[in-house]
Amino acid sequence: MYGLVDSGAQVNYIAGKLATSLGLDIKELHEAGCRKVRTVDGTLYESSSFTLIKVEDPLSPLRFTLFAHVLYLNGKHQLILGRPLLSQYNPQID
């Protein structure tokens, strides 16, 4: 599984297949919350569902929950962390 931290992504995304395999609870969005997303290869996807991802680092006290739109992606990157992560947690990326 590959993930990507993308400062240009306005929201966080997770591939539906990954969310399902991790046993995450996927919920439907109301129509007003749906998003259309164009990926770097030009493919247009629509997200009508979301999930909450609990993140825990066993080597540090880092623990938080992320809201992520669920997309049924076919590409290499199955998790895209965007501006919400960067603005809320200001991670140090090397």
C-alpha cells in the first residue's frame, strides 16, 4: 500500500478497497457533501461516502482521527493525505 502527503489536495482520501480491508466503517454523504475529484492522471472520480481513520503511532504519543472521503481508486496511492492533515497537525516531513 502506498500513501501520499499532498499539500495540493483539499481533503483526505482513502481507496474504498483499502477502507474495506481495514474494516473501517464507511458512511454515505448527503448529496451536498459529495465531491468530484480529478486525479493526476486526469481520471474523474466521485466520492459519495466517507470514513474516519484512527491513526496511532506505537512509538510515540501521536494519536488522532482523520475524516477521509472514500474513492474507488485504481492507482498506486491508496491513501492521500491533504491540507486537513497538514493544517491541523503540522507534521514534520523529511
